[in-house]
Amino acid sequence: MGERGPVQAADAVGDDPAVAVLRNGVRDGQVVVLARTAEGIALVERCADTFPGRLVWTTLVGGGERGVRARMAAEVDRAARELLGVDTGALRPEQARAVLAEGLSAAGEPVLWVVDGVEGASPELVLPSPAVQTILIGQCAEPPWPVAPIAAPPGAAKDWGQVRGHARLVLAFAALLGAAPFSEDLVVEGLAEVLGEAAGVLVAPALGELARAGLVRGGPAGWRLDVEVGRAVRHGAEKPLLAALAARAAWLVERALGLDDSPRWQVHAHALADNPMTARSLRLALLRTLARGYGSRGALLAAQAAREQAVGIGDELEDALAAARLAVATGDTGGALRHTARIVGRARADADEVSEYRARFLAAQAHDLRGALPLADHVFHDHPIVAAHGPHPSWASAAERAAFDLGRARAARLRGRFADGLALVRSAEGVEAEVERARLQLLTGDPAARETAQRVVARLEPRHHSAVAAATVVALSGTVSVDGVQRLSARVARWYGDSDELTAELRVGLGMALLGRDRPVAALDVLVDVARRAGAGLGEEHPLVLRARVGAAAALGAAGDWAGAVERLTALLPRVGAVLGREHPVSRIAGVVLGYGLTRTGRGAVGRRMLWRGWRQLRACPVESRRWRGMVLRGWAPRSG
């Protein structure tokens, strides 16, 4: 992304009819689409020079369809940081766009949003804000919004084949750098091995010659190569020359990118990584550096796309493990399991237990995200390789051991072993560990949960996933009203969707709060609804879905239909035990409620035995024990809700 401070409208706009047409189109609130030619880009640049506001210019050429979408999300995050001072890196793309659009609308300053390299219509390219005027450069047939197609000025025919000498070298090098502007200094460095010390003297006149021929164009941002010329040069120039120059360019760009991950270097890197003329090892180095840069600023989708591309090029374990790790972080469980299955197969064939351990750990996290706890146990937690290497393998770094502990803490929470999980993250550092600590403190009845969670909320943007998870702890800590929990759950559903785990967690918490306040009919409505919605998104055997179904059965009984509650729980209890284990709090709660239901439906002896056995077992979870004992002792008389 290129971003520039405010500029004032220039009087010269009226002297350029093409710019006036373009400016009138965007001023009318339409999305303007221009063909991707040198003349079209020049027209947009002239429009930007006189635009009375800020310019945000994003170039998306290269990296494949998935990479383009991920990089668009990364550039939205960059714009939010630079224009609003807001970190949206952990948000889903649609949420990040909403945050940026709302912030720009509130700020009121006009923004010219230019997206270069469009190859199809997508709402992800447009910011829905009255403050934003949009120009798309590329192909965009039948987009889902009103457009003003504006023809770029015609250009003269450009014949690069007649270029000779130093100018041909400069042209070939520039063609490898992609669509972003490039500097004269980069070309000098790139040709230093060919031209020697004279490169600094020879490049400038060569660029001048190319400019006079209409093949390149200079501007404040640097030199730009004509789009069609660049494509023709890459296809028609001498292959040995292009391969040699690509090696030099890749080395220079990878070095620069490690120090400065600004958009132009990213575009150069993607162009070289996409080019089969670049050596395989250099393509991998570029993609790995891109992935690390994207990951360091929270652009996880773009980091994942770069690693995926590296896997396609080199199929090396380093990239496959990194891609699987990023897939888990972005919630792409299918991608994570696809990578880990291949890694495990290769690692077993090579007797590489370190890679196998890492892959199994990631696979278990993916299964847990899907609510498939028995599969996670089978693939990792109960696997002999874990017993052989232990929870803190000697080969793991301190950072990796901390990641293992955090993963095990999450796994322990899902399985109802709250005290065990808390012990793993009690002194861990980092936002994710702090959120997990707050969640486990809440579940173990530690009054510090609210304070721990509030520290996280205070540091992050309100829609950040970790901030919402921490806010959920605060909301469910008993210090927020039912109406407050309901408002937060509605807000999170708008941000993340009905099937998101945080949405489900809040709605289950809301249902249980209503039940605890003797409003069983309202609780039943909430819990039945969340079981249906979350079951469709998270899976019918996810712990939150099973908890919602147990709570709904309890609410049905509390509303007066204990026979119906017993019928539901009799069918549900074996399934809950099989999926979560008989020691899980949800299994024990189901036993308590079923036992109480049996006492209310004429099977007192059996019911009392089950009820008191459940109480004894539930003592290991004091928070749930107090909650359910209070409801039972109040008699759960039928109420209207």
C-alpha cells in the first residue's frame, strides 16, 4: 500500500479533461474501473496529485487468487494502522474492512482508495464509507456495485524489441520487479555485477532513453514500467539474461524486505517469487521472508498464503509446518489437517520424530477447534510419541515449549480439567496466554479472572478476537447484568457470525444466566437457538453445543416439563460421555439434572442415587457445583420465564 498525507486540490484540474472526468466519477460515489494500462495508471496518478485528502494505493498483482485476497486483507490492516492507529490484524477480513470504513467515516477526511491489479469483482476491494472514493485498476466484469467505467487516454504503440545496449539491460531488470514503482538505485545495484562501477553512470541515461520511447515513466513514487511491455519482456527477452538478472534481483529484494516490508518491496518480492525464471531456492527465500513479515504484524492470512505458495514450490517440511501452524491460527482446520497428515506420513517414513511430534500437536489443535476431542486425543495427547518425548521435549526452544503449554492448557479447558490447564499458563506471558489464564481462572472460581481479562481488554481494539474473548470472561464473571451479556453476545454475533466459538460461548453463558435467574422459558429459547446455530458451524459434538443441549434440557424441566427433560437427557448423556468423557463437567451436570428429573417424574430412588453421585463428582468443579446446587435447592418449580 502507498499512503500519502493530505493534499490540496490544484487549480490545474480543469486543464486536464480526463482527470476531470475521473474526479467527477469518484465524487459521485461510484466505483470507477479503469483498464490496467500505463495511460490508465498515469491518469489515476494525476487524479491523486490533485485529490483534496489522503491517498491509499494498493497493488495486488501476483501471488495467485488466494494470495491476492489475503494481501488485500493485509493492506486493509496496514491502512487501519496508518490512518486510524487501529490494529485489525487479528480480525476476519470483513470485520477489518468494517472497522476501517467506520473509522474513516467518523474521521470525515476524504480518502482516495486505489486498488491496482483487479482481476474480478469482489466486495473485499471496496470500503463502504461515504468518505472513501474508489478507483479499481484492472478487469472487473459485472461487479456487485454501481461502476463508472472510464476509458484511459489512448497510448502510442510501444515497441521494446528495438531497444539495445544498456537500455535493454535496464528494461529486462525492471520487467522482473512487478507492478510497483522501482527506484533508480535498485536498478544500479541490480546491474552492478554486469556493468561494474559504471552502473551508476549508465543507468540514468538508459532510463531516460526508455522514457522517451514511452516504455517507462518517472514520477514522485519512482519509475514505472508499462504493464504490457513488462509482460512482453518477461516472455520475449533472452532466458539466460532474465535468469541471471532474476537471481540478482531476488537477492537484493529479499535482503531489503528483511529490513523494510513496505508495499513496494512486497510487490517486487511477489513478482520474483511468481516468476519461474527465479531459482527455486530464491523463490522460497522470498516467500519465507514475506511470510515472516506478514506474520510479525498480524497479517496471518497473507502469511499463510505465502507459506502455502512455498509448499507448492518446494514441498519442504519447514514450510508445511509453518503453513499448518498459520492454518490453525486462522481457523483453517481443513488446511491444517491436510498439511499435518502429509507431514506425519513423511516424518514416519524418515523416522523424524521431531517433525511428527510437531505435526501431531498442530493436528490435535485443529481437531479441538472442530470439537473432535477424541480425535485430538488419539492423534496427539494419548499417542506414544508424546509419552516418549514428554510435554517439554529437549529439542524444543523455550518459545516452542511455551506454545506447547498454551495448547495443552486450551485442551485441558475443553476437557474440563480446569485446574490442570491453569497450572500450565499461570505465569505464561503474551496476550493469548493471558486470555487463556483469565478463562481458566473464571472456570476455577478464581476472583482474579475479571482483573486479568480487563487488562487484555484495555490493551486491544474492541473487535480483536483476544479482546472479545477477554470481554467474554468479564461478562460471564457474574458482575455484568443479563442485559449486558445479551448486548455483548448480539454485538459479537454481528462481528464474528452465529457459528463462531465466542458467539456460542456468550450465548450459552446468557442462557445459563437466565436459567440461574429463574427465567427458564427465556433460557430455553436462547439455548435451543445456540445449539442449532453453533451445531451447524462448530459441529454437533463440540463441547459448547453439548453444553447448550444439556442446559436446554434443564431449562425445559425448570419450565415444567421434566418428563421431556428426562427424555432428552437419557438420549444425550451417553453421547456426552462418549465425546467429552464421563469426568467432564458437562457429563456430570447432565447426570445431576437427569437425576433430579427422575426424582420429579416418579423414579425417586434411581434419581436420588444419580443425583448424589453427580454432586460428589461435580465437587471437582466448584463453580458449576455452586451454580447447579443453587438451582436444585430452590426446587426448580415451574416458572413462566
